[in-house]
Amino acid sequence: MVPNFRRPMELGVLLCACAAAPLSAQGFENLDRLDIRVAAALGANVGEPGGPAAPLDRRLRLAACPQPAEIGEPALGAVTIRCQPLGWRIRVPLVAAPQAQAPARSADAAPARAAPVIRRGDQIQLVAISAAFTVSTLAVAEQDGAPGDRIRVRTEHRTAPVIGLVLDDGRVALPGFN
């Protein structure tokens, strides 16, 4: 049955209303598709260890990205999804992977400690390491240190000591650079 419209205006309003719904839906990013892409990139589904903690919030109204949204590497317990051309970015929390349990130790057993690679009084190389550069200077160790330890070092006798991280190769790295 075809409705009988008395005025052409009623037909136009009806057609506009029907056409407007799909057009407005196309203006936003498809969150179901993003959920699938994130799970595929991480290799784990929603709620699984290493996967997203929850599906994307359906209240989000992200503008449709003209190219596929970039899914970054997991960092600090979340993964970043971004659309470079439009400038939007969201972080999706991840389910923590289960930690490997350390074997039980007896109460009287001391924890194993690595041998020091730096001894007090040794002349060492103090480095600031970045992705783009490395800066180094000579310093003197004020403490013994094994790889992974934080020790005090001085660049000159009259300067205040700085604390650095002992590297496997015997250098000491300044915090915040590596």
C-alpha cells in the first residue's frame, strides 16, 4: 500500500528523515570494527590476558578516519589507537598478562646477587642515552655496583654526586635518558 501524501512537502520531509539516519551513522568511526582490529593486533580477545580489558565505550563518537586508524604497540598497560589525519587518539586499557611465579625460597636462603662490575674508586663512563644521541663523560664510582644497581658517581671531586644505573657493559647511565 502506498501512502497518499497531500502535500509534496510531507514526502520530502519523510525522504530526508530516512536518508539522514544512514548519513549520520557514516560520519562516525565503526567501533565494532576497531574492537576487532585491536584484538587482532594484540593477538588476544577482550578480557583475555594481553587483550583489551573491555570493548570500546559505545558512547564514543569518533569522526570516521579517512584511512585505517593506527594501532600502536602496548605500553604502560594500554594500547593507543590514533587517526593521524584527524588528530584523535584513544588509549585502551589491557588485561595484565599473568606473572611467572618465582620458585619458593627457604627463609634462611639469601637472594642471589650478581657480581659487581664496578668497584668503589673505579673510573667509569657516565652516559646519557637517547634514541637520537649518546653523550658520555668520565666519572668516579663512589660505590660498588652490579648490573641493574643504582650507584653514586662523581664527575669531579668538588661536584655533587649523581645517581646512575649500572649497565651490563660497566657503564653508568643517567636516569630518564635510556
